[in-house]
Amino acid sequence: MKKTIGLLLLGSFLTTTATAAVLKDVTVNGTQRLEDSTIMSYLNVKKGQNITAADLDKATKTLFATGLFSDVRVKMNGGTMSVQLEENPIVRDVFFEGNDKLDDDVLKTEIMLKPRSVYTKNKAQSDADRLLDVYKRSGRFGATVTPKIIQKDQNRVDVVFEIDEGAKTVIEKINFIGNQHFSADDLKDVMITKENAWYRFFASTDTYDPDRLNYDQEMLRRFYLQEGYVDFEVKNAVAELLPDKSGFVLTIEVDEGNRYRFAQPEIVVSLPEYQKKSKTNLKEFFEFKAGDRFNSELIDKTIENLTDEFLDAGYAFAEVTPEFFKDTDKKTVRVVFRVQEGAKVKINKINIHGNSRTKDTVIRREFRLKEGDAFNAAKLRRSKQRIENLDYFDKVDFKTIPLYGDSSKTDVDVQVSEKSTGSFNIGVGWSSYDGLLFETGITERNILGTGNIVNLNALISQRETQYTAGFTNPYFMDMPLLAGLEIFRTTRDNSDYSSYSSTSTGGAVRFGWDYTDRLRQTVRYTLRQDDVTDIDDDASIYIKEQEGKTNVSMIGQDFVYDRRDSRINPTEGYYLSFGADIAGLGGDTKFFRANLTGIQYFPVADEVVLSVRGDAGRIWGLGGEDVRINNRYFLGDASLRGFEYGGVGARDRYTDDSLGGNWYATASTEVVFPVGLPKELGIKGKLFSDAGYIGKPDGYDSRTMEYKNSIRLSVGTGVLWQSPMGMINLDFAAPVVKETGDKTQIFRLNFGKGF
């Protein structure tokens, strides 16, 4: 054994000794683009140097590592180092074949190989793998990408990625294991990921996305916590690709645990100077009480309420921290809110990133805090919400970064991701009253990054033509004061119910401001010219005497108090609006008008919402003037379903023309409920009942006018569809209480614009 080892060592020594030689010269062969001096710089050898086998091996590896060569051979011939090279080709151009769903420009951003770069097989395969990842992210897991080269002169190549995009790999099925208290359909509604269905041709939520699935697990956890299942967890979530790669089957295993209720909540206040409220009074800010089902959202709302209360009391650094004590036997959770004076931290700097177009001032003015203020988490959350409400950004992230070396200060870093704020809309619709309509418009909600709004719209229907152009500055003179300017021209054919047409041309300026997050006031001035034209020969004498042009100079205001939980799809809360206008400050028309609207929403059951609405309006002629017909109220259609527009109220006994009224009142009760279809279809059913009353017009004469002094009532059902074209309203209403001469309307359909 020792003899064998000795022979091996001797052989190694003889080999090394035989290879070693003093370098006298270097020859380089096979290069086309590179200079010999460049090769020498990579070799890092000098004449007179003793070259060993290890040096040759190192030189070979160094040259390969440059990525410039497909073959490298280095050897010693006496005192001459011979370097034989084969250069990698240069990429002349890159092409994609077979891609239909993803554009070339999208794919080019993902690859390393570019024109004039060095081609290697490893780079080509790496790029192919990157392209496969892109297709997987777009839901095409069956895609294949094959890199090929086309040889060109001067050792150049064209790189071609042959792509078979394959079919869209959708989610064929979502299975749940372990769910006892909620059905699979209930849980699917919570998730963003959806199963493949024919009506999801506009959506991408039915494709598999690992990040989306992770977010869905968090959504499920939140859902169960809001429903009282404190111990809930997702034990496993697996996505299995079908053998033919046509789709995925998601299997989500959950452990629901038990449902808990709140025990008696407590509050412990460690603020020695706090005298404003006793502990008993502080409990009025709790959003829950003992015996209520556990709901994590109610805890968050309670923390916000208490934080705001202590802030108002002068404790800028008060911290409200919940502690949870779970009783598994009684299935209760006792929440103790501990309030203590937090570390005194002030805002050092507010740094905004990502706004390449939107000006910093547009974002900063939405902050409820400014640099130098005491740090307040509740105000910071409100600031984030206000910036998100601008709808200028896809994403808004806030981070607090303590100042290095000074724990009393913190920076707030805001990262935004901008999105398009301009829109061009074009659409068609139909209304039971307006008939076929066409609408188009251009709106820019953040022109030149200033936050100002510019819009130009046109609407043409069988009864109405309307053109409007407007400009709005939400922070006029750098104050929280909205200022707007609008010009308009509207022509309306009223011949179906009152035998005339009208045109209004003019403009308006308005100013609006918020007293609180809920209370807003707007004042406006309108100057317009009204023209009553195209009066039928057999029209009412009361309409013929209205013919001609009048000028209206009018100032008005609106108070709005909004306590709804959502402006788009409210489920609880209420809305109040009071408006008033006075005309006569110039012009030749004088009147005073007041309008009132109130709506209350009640959540009856899951996705079932009851709303009660009331509207009223009154107009008075001033200076002895009668109210002109184009300023009066007309009842029916949307304001009183089951009756035509102008179908209720005073009429000319001989011509049957509707003459409107000087005041009106309506009340409506409506229940909106799901109809069993998937939520994302946006289809809901409704049941409703409307009641309405309209008063007499000025100059009423019972000898020539017919008027029934009674309330009208209707009941009906309908469908609401939040479609890609906008909200579609389909109503079937039956008048229950009506009068002879009323014009009824059983069927009502509106879509294509806001009604």
C-alpha cells in the first residue's frame, strides 16, 4: 500500500515538473473581433514566468468565464503558450414566433439577449425559462418556448424563440375540506380567485396565480375572524395541474374551530392626568358589547374611536392596545383595551416616491398630518385613505422609519404607483323615457398632475341633446375649497306630455367645502337663457303663453350629510341633502326653490338591504310672478315608478297637456336582495313601493284645468345589473292607487348612463 502511494506521488511530481516551463511567447489563434491585447489581459501572465499545469488550467477557466468563447484550448509548446479560441457569436436580432396573447415589446423586457450582445446557449435557455414564467403569470401553464439560432455572416446569429402559447390554464374547480359552518359557495365568494365560467370572459381571476392564492388565504382568515371563529386556520392549500395541462384544481383544507362571543370588555387607562371621561363613559366608544359575536373589525373600529377621543382630549401620543383572553370552555373572548402614553414621536419628514406625473403638493394636501406634528396613527390611516380616494394610484403604501440616532422623530415614506386618470367613454343606452341614447365624453381627473379635473361630454337621445364642458379645482388658491366652472346647452323635446320643446344655454360656477368628513356644503351661481319653442298648434293656452326666451340669474346652495358605509353600494347608514335656489338677482325670472332628500339603509340579512327614501320640493314665484312651466316639478318615471314622466298632476282639460306643479313629495321603500347568481355578475333583485303627491301649478283654474288632490301609490319588482356598460335598471311597477287621467307605465328600463 505504501509502495502504491509513493508511485502516485512520484508520477504527479514528474508530470508537474514536465509541464512547467519558462514563458517566452504567447500565440493567439481563432479570434475575429477581439484584439490579442484583450486576450493577454484575461490570461494575466508575463514573459519569463514559470508556467505550470495549474496556470494553464486557470487561464482556460478565466477565458471561459468571460462568456465570449464557445471553445478554449491553452497549452505549452516549449516556451510558447498557444491559445486556440472559438468566439461565441454576436446577436444580430431577436425574434418571437407564435406569440399572439403577449406582444413582442412585453417579451423583450424579460430576456437578457439583446442585439449586439454575446450569444451563449446558457443565456438562450435562461431567457426561454423567463418567458415561460411570464406565460405562467398570465395563466398559460401549458406554454412551451424553444430557442433557436439562424447563422449569419461575420459570426453573427439571429435568435428566434419559437413559442406555443397553449390554452389559457384556468381554475376548473375549487374544493374545500373541513368547512362545516359555511358552504363551499360562501367561501368561494370571499376569494378573489374564481372557477372558470362562461361569463368570466372579461376577467383574469379564473387563472392560477400563487400570489393571489396566498392573498385568498388571508381573505378567508379575515372572513372567519369577522364571523367569530377565533381559532380558524388554513391547514393546506394545494394547486394541482391536470394531466393535459388544461387547468388547475385547487384544494383548500381549513380548520374552522369554534365560534366565540365577546365577554364583557374592559378598558384600563394609564393616563394620570386624564380627567375628561370616566371609564364608564369611555365604553360608549365600544363598537360591541358582551354576548355579541366576536368580530375583529369591531375591535379595530373601537381602537379608532378611542384613539380619536384621546386625541381630542389632548393626548397626541396615547396608544390603545387590545389584549385578548380566550375562554375555550365558555367560548368567549375578553378584550381589555390598555391605554397608555406612548413615546413622544414627531413627524420629521414626509417622503413621497413613485409620483412621476402627480405633483407632490397634490398628495401632501390630503395628509391630516404635516411635518413637525405629533405622530398619530389614526390620522395617518385617514391620510392614506384620502390619498387612495383620489383614485390616481393603483397602490398606496405607507411606512414609518424611525430617525437614526433620534427615537423622538420618525419619517413617513409614501410609495405610490400611478395609473391612468384620463378616460374616454362612448356608449349607447335606452330609457323608457328618453328612448335610444348615445353618450360620449372625455375626462381627465388629474390634468398635468395638478389634481384639477377637465371634462367634455355630449349626450344625444330621442328626446334630449346635451353638451357640457367643465373645469374643477378641488383646492382653489391652495385651500381645501373646491371651485368649478361649467358651460352647457340642453335641448329637450317635451311634446309627448306637454306639447313644447325647451332649450337652456348658460354656465355656472360653484364652490364647495367640507365642514367634517361627513358634512359638505356647495354654493353655486348659474346664469342661463331658457327658450320655450316648438309649441304645437293645439297646445294648451297655458303653455302657449310661456313661449319665448327668458334669462335666469340664480344663486343656490346644497348641504349634504353622508353617513353611508359606501357611496357606491351602501348597506347601512343614511344620507341627507338640502338644496335651495333663488332666482331674480338680475335676469327676468324670479323664484325661490327648496329641495330635501333623505335616505336610510338597513342591513336586513346577508346581502339583503332595506332602504327608505323621501324627497320633497317646493318652488315659489317672487314679485307676483307665476312659476314658468320649465321650472315646475313633474312627477313620474324614476320619481314615481308605475307612472309616466309628467303622468301625475294638473292637466289642461281640453288638450291633456301636463302642466306640472309647484310642490311635490315622494316616499319609497325598497328591498335589494341576491338572486342566487355569482356575485361577480352584479345581478340583484328588488321589491319596492312608491308613493307620491304633486301640488297645483300657479294660476290653477278648475274650469280649464283638471287636478286630482290625492296620493298615488305603486308596487313593483325589478332587477339591478352592474354591467360592463354601467348600471341597468329593469322595473315592473303596478299602480295601486291612481286617478282617472293618470298616465301609467308598467315597464321601465334604463341603461347606459346614471339614472
